Amino acid sequence: MGTPRVALLIETSRGYGRGLLRGVARYARLHGPWGFYVTPGDFLQAVPKMKAWGGTGIIARVETEAMGRAILASGLPTIVLGLSDEQSRPENPLSRLSEVVSDSVAAGRMAAGHLLDRGFRSFAYVGSRGTVWSGRRLEGFRSRLLEEGFEPGVFAQTRPLRAAADWEREQPALAAWLAGLPRPLGVMAGNDDRGRAVLVACLHAGLRVPEEVAVVGVDDDELICELADPPLSSVVLNAESGGYRAATLLDRMMRGERVERQRIWVEPLRVEARRSTDVVALDDVEVAAALHFIHHHAAGPIGVPDVVEEAGISRRALEQRFRKATGRTVHDEIRRVRLERARRLLIETDLSVARIADSSGFGRVSYLAQTFRQTFGVTPARYRRHTRDGVPGPAAEA
């Protein structure tokens, strides 16, 4: 086989698409060379003319029926991104192609956990009507909150937003809706664009962010998030790994290997916390101080006595009030924050497990391994291999 020539029909205007493209490029750099057909732009892409292009494979987001027909007519090995409900139906030929899917249910659950950790007890969701991913993110957000006895309000978007004029017409309704909800309020937006819309609506409604309304988006498009006012917290998706795994599968297909249809899951990694959620929404000042101290110092050699000293009340009183406010003991919260830091370091760095144990506050490898296995069911090393090289299949969206 000559040099593979791959059409990457993926939006370059958003962080998620660019993350996927970085993963594909990394695979090609290590296992290529590959040649690419790339058209910078938004979601609408066009399949290149086959004779002039001489392509051998395609990775594409299929936004239109015409694009779907052109891809199928090419007969080339193809991996698609995030099919719609209609495209996923068994009678649709696109449903037989391998697919890269963001784990939107898990992203929603992670956003809910982020807001719960900050002590919120009132919640809302602002998504995008007519999109599969928005519905699934709401599903995950709601399911996690229901486990704690909370039900989020959901903004009733009247129609999909297709132009700037639609967004401008929506703003007064969104601002009025937010102003009518109990505060302090934790809001999940379906993606970073919707997160920015929520922040603008809060400004129009005179709501202070994050003191009265905290907002978290999804995709962590750094430019969009940093340009928001205030900067927007967002769920980070493992897009680069998803792109790498998609390229790995496409390479096998282009070499003529027969492979079963696969679903490559792009899992959420963490919440990149920025100013829009930089708050602890608890009426109990001492518990809020304890939470803040834990979240900022758990990677160091702290224990429950250090937290008690920071809170300035007796250990017994703090434990009782802490459990009432969070549902966890002080020790459990320290352990949880340390585990989350260890999990992030396993995925995002090449640090040894010993270094990670030290950097996340566990100190000893054996303590980290024991705690990690009790919580996640696997060793830290296996978790790292599975997340980077495996193809997770979460039951929530399978």
C-alpha cells in the first residue's frame, strides 16, 4: 500500500474537533506518513472529488444527507463522528460504520459532581434542542443529581439556534428564566457555546457569577472559555485520545483487515475549573472553609486535624456539620479529591505511579494502588493503559 491519503471532514472551528485532529496527526506522525485532505472551517464539510484526490480513507462528521450519500458512494474505509438518532437507525447504512462518540452521559454526571462538590442544592440545565449529545448530557446530569435527591430545572428552548438573530431573541427569555430560579444556583450548559449564552443572560438579569449562579460547560474549548466573562469552567473530553484510536482503527481498515463495527468512546477527563464555578455555595461558613482548604491542599500531607484547625471549630462539630452538608466525612473528602488528582495525572501525564502517589497526597504507591482498586476496580497502571489505548464502552450510552 502506498502513502495513505485520508480526508478529515472534521470541524476545525471548535476545540473538540481540533482535539480529534491532534490525535489523528499524532498517530500519523508515529506510524505514517499519511497525506491529509483538510478543509478548515465549521461543521459543514464537503467530500472531495475522488479522482482528483485519490483518497484511501475518511474520518467525518456527517452533517447532511448529501454528505452521507457521497461518503457511502466512495466505498472507502470510513469512521464517522457522533451520528444522529436518525443516522443510527438500523435501516440507515451509516449505522453500519464505526463511530467516534463522546460519552455525554458521563460528561453530564461529571458536571453534576463538580457543582455538588461546591455545595449547590439548586440546579438547572441549558442545552441545545434537537441534538443527541445535549439530551444525553442532560440525562447524565439529572441521573447524578437524582442520586442526591435533587431535580434540575431545564430551560425549554423553543427552537434550535441557527443564526445570531435566534440567539438574540432567546436571551431575554433565558435571563428571565434564570432570574426566577432559587439561588445559589448551579447550571450545566450543554456545551461551551451554551455556557457563554448563560453567562450573558446572567449579566442581563443582574445575577452575579459565581456568587449567585455558577456555570459549567462541556468541551473545554480554551479560547471560548477564556474569552467568556467570567472565564467558563468546562468538562474536558479526551478528544485527542479518541482521534488517535480512530486513526488506529482506520489504519487497520485501509490495510484491508476486516474489522467489526466499533464504537470509540471519548470519555470525560475532568472539569477545568475557572472563575465561573470558583465558589463554595454553603450557608455553613466553617464547612465551606473546610471544603476550600481540602480542595486546595489535598495534594500535600494534610489530615483531618489540619482541616479542623482551618475551620476553627471542634472536630466533632465539624464532622457532624460536614457530613450533613456534603454527605461525606472529612476523611472521605480528602481521599476523594486525592483520587481525582491521581486519576487525572494517570491520563494526562507520563509520570510514574510512584511520582503520582507522591504528587496526589497518597505518599506510598501501595496506598494509592489499594485505594484506587477499591474505587475503580483496577490498578492505576491498568487504568492508564485502558484509558489511553483501549476502547471504553460505557453502559450508560451503549
